[in-house]
Amino acid sequence: MTELAGKPADYFIGRLCDLGRRLRQAVVASRGRGNHLSGVARRTISDTIYSLDTQVEPELEHFCGQWGKELPLLLIAEGVMQQGMPEGQACFPPGIQPQQAAFQLIVDPVDGTRGLMYDKRSAWVLAGIAPNLPRPRLSDIRFAAQVEIPTSKQILSDVLWAARGGGAAGRREHIQTGESAALTLSPSQAVDLSHGFGSVVSFFPGSKILSAQLLEYIAQGINGPPDPAQPLLFDDQYISTGGQLYEILMGHDRFVIDIRPDLDRLAGNPPGLSAHPYDLATALIAAEAGACLTDGRGRPLDAPLDVHTCVSWAAYANKVLADKLERLTRAFFHDRAPGTAPSAAAAP
């Protein structure tokens, strides 16, 4: 198992899971106090911060403050502000220089705020650890963990983790008693789309028409002309990147394609709200469990660890599906804007 800063994988995975559980508890406790969670607190360069998000920010900073006394760290998270540091970055303990950190910790404290704040669907705490390199990227993440923040009627919460080269695992926990049972992470081995779930992300107006056209193009390319009386592919717009990866991991979904930046460019729109690197802090878990992750166009998924880069990404349950669907995606872009597809060297 990979070591970092002289510590074994279990040390970092344990801390990441503990962080997720603490943030989960902060939301559960706030909800129990009757706090209104759907109000807009403020806006940042990358997204809107809702009242729900503010319930976990103090707990995140406290956790990092305590951890920083043991191992100095550089935190990367949306909404973090520290004097003398770029927006989205903070050093712990405060006062150290970034180069003194033993590692970098990228966190999305509540991924799926919009669904959870209305008590519609679970959100997730996402966290990953990379070496303290000058310009670390998603591909540098060594350890990752994601913890489910359930809706108010749920008493169970799933916890997933992975170490690079060490595989992925998970447990289902009772949030009141702490009892837990092992989870099996098993992406689907289906090589077609018949009677399965798959989505091209289309959360907000702006590029919905192109998203729908791409999904239709993929469905017809795999399944043939649609029969409205016998639908073969089901769509599920789960507004949480971590949640979408979870659905792939559990064998529920066969693919998720989130290439909003590419679709905005194709539509001639200004950049809209899309995934950021912190949304993909736990992509390592899906990769270690056997899923195939790319930029949606046949190239490896990667991005700098920051809070503002717009990321196109896709996750497929297996390599066979990835090859089939990305060939269709490239053809879709080529048909509408010749020259926008990757070079032949990048094609499968």
C-alpha cells in the first residue's frame, strides 16, 4: 500500500472517513435543530454557497486545524479563504508556508447540496489526498473517501474509500448506532445499454438540447431506433458528481457523461456551471473498483487541484462500454463541428 509523509494508507483513509462522518453529523445535527438549509449564503467564483454548505464549513476548518497540528497540510475547498492565500486554499496550522505542508487535501464538504437541502436525495462528503507537489492534479491523488449525507428519513449511510493501487472498499453504517456491514462495489459488466440506466448530464437550462441530442445519438447507436412502447435506456439526473460515481460503483448505472464545458462550447454559450476538480476528488474510488473514467472524449480524466477549473468527465461501468460510447460521442461532435473530435491517435 502506498505511503505518504511516512504514514501508511490506513492512516489517511481513516482520517478521511472520520472527516466525512463529522461533516455528516454536522448536517444531521443542524437539520435536527430545524435550521433552514436552502437559502443562498453567498456566491464564489465557481458556485453558489447555500445555507446547508455553511453548516459544515466550521467543522471542516476545525478538523483541519487539529490535523494540521500533527501533519501540516494544504486544504483546497470551495469557499475557503485565508489571508495571503489564493481563494479556495488554506494552510494548517495557519502561518505555515504552502511548501511546508506534508500533503494537499481537496474536499467537497457537501456534493449534492441542491438535492439534500430540499431533502430529496443524499449528498456526499468527498475528500482526496495528494502529495504536496508544486502543481498537483487529480491523477496525483493517492487516497480518497466519500461519505453519504442521507436525507432526514434515512438511518443508513454508505462510506467508500480507496488507495491508489490498493483497491476500493466500503461499508454501510447506521448513523445512530454506528453498526456497519461491508459493501460490495461492483460496476456492471453489461456491454450494452438494454434495460439499464445511463445519463448525459443536463442539470440546468443552457445546453439541455445538445445533451438530449447526444443521449439520443448514443442510445440509437447502441440500441437502434427507439421504440417508445419498449424503452431500453433510463435516464437519472442525480445532481451530485459523487452520487453519480456511487451509482456506477454499485452497478446501478452503466454510464454518466458530464461534458458540460464541451457542450457549452459547441452551442456557442459562455461557460456555464460545470464540474470542478473537488467534485472529482473521489474518482480514484471508481477507478480502483474497475470503472473506466475519461474526459468523455477518449482521453484520461485529469485536472489541476483547484476550485475553478471546469472539468469534462465521463464514467463507464467497464472498458467495453467506454470504447463504444466514446466512439459515438466523438462522432456526434464531428458531425456538428468537424475538427472538434480528438485526433486519431486518441481514438480507441
